[in-house]
Amino acid sequence: QRRKRQTQACEYCRQKKIKCNSDKPTCDNCRKRSLVCSYASGQAKRGHRQGYIEKLERRLENMERLI
């Protein structure tokens, strides 16, 4: 049976690159080490930066004009 994948590790586990069980308010790793367990506030945005696609389209148009 497959394990449920955790969506976000705490800052300590992420820094140490160790498995985090994401228990709140304190995960098992932080509890064992008596650390303050904290989670990043937001998720990183995925995809291209704003304007990237438009810039590529302009470059393509310029290249097509050269042909």
C-alpha cells in the first residue's frame, strides 16, 4: 500500500533534507531535538516569470522575419 506523500516539510527537516511527518505544531524530528518547529508561510509559485512567454514570442517573431 502506498504511503501518503507529505506536502510540506518544516524548515529544519527541509534544511537537513530529512523526512518530516509534518505534525503540527511540532514534527517528530523537532520534538526529539527540542527545537521550535516552523513551516514556510507560502508555497513557491510554479511556472514562468511574468512576461517570459511574451518575450519569447517577440524573439520568435524577430527570428521569423530574418528567414
